[in-house]
Amino acid sequence: MPTLLELEREARSCVACPLASGRTTVVFGVGDPHAPVMFVGEAPGRDEDLAGEPFVGRSGKLLDRLIAEELGLERRACYIANVVKCRPPDNRDPLPVEVATCRHFLEDQVRLVAPTVIVTLGNFASRVLLGTGDGVTRLRGRAYPCLGGSLVPTFHPAAALRGGGVVLAQMRADFVRAKGLLADRGAPREGHA
């Protein structure tokens, strides 16, 4: 198994799918390499492609706020990644071939970080990691075993920005569920790791 740094080097030089030709940078992942909680989104957007870091736009600000308010953690105490590491054109969903080509990077990230809890943000990440066709509305509200930890599906922060208070309240409840799982496994509950 490579280290996170070796895996990131491999991802940065990857040209295995057509997304490589349109990217500004590879958005590998950021955060504590031993984080108790890992957040997984779909794919980088425009802001992320320019910055080289996941969740840096408006959605990222909301994610940071929820991490602080509901988990009692700072962003840097978590690990944040996406299913695919390069921005799809016009922010479309990644194609099956793109997911298949990039999937080993995410699975290796999960194995190396070994989080207690994985929080999937949105339909796409939830479906990929759980291997289901069900959407997050149907999946959320409980935890699932996944890659050695527990997976808590929730909405993408962009859905809360569009959908308002009800979606945000459901996200908060999902974050509280994640916090309970962290507490059950003895992970840090406040501050940062």
C-alpha cells in the first residue's frame, strides 16, 4: 500500500481518463492523514479546480460551519476528498469510466486515513461508496458499514444552499449521527486531532 504522499503523486500525474486534459490541477484531498472523520464529495468544481483543494467555495464554507457547529472539530482535523480528482466539464456528474478509473485513489485514501466515520456528501458519493442506485434522500438517517468504518450519507452542502432550512436541518441531524459514532468509537469529540 502506498503512502498518502505517494498516492497523491500518482494522482497528480494521472492521465488515464479524459478529465486530465481539462483540469487546471488535480484535487487530491486535504486534512489530517489520521482523521477520525472523512468527508467525500462528488468531484471538484471550478473553485476547487483552481485552488487544488476540495470544498473551497460557498459549499465549502457551509461544510466548515457544520463541522465546527455539529462535530466540534476544525476543518484541518478532518480529511476531505472527492470520488474523482479532476473537474468534469461544466460540473457534470462524472461518467462511469471516470469513476472506475479514479476509484482506487479514493479507496486507498480511505484505507490509509482509516477514519472511524465517512460522511458522504450527496447522491453521487453515497451511491459510489455504498454500491447502490438509491439516492441520499432514501439512504440518509442511518449509518452503514463501509471500508472498515461507518458511512453516514447526507446531502451535498450545495443542496442545502439551494434547498433552505429543511435540507440544512437534515444535514445537521446527519452530522450529529456522525458525532455519536465518533463518540462510540472513542475518537476525539472537540478541538482537533
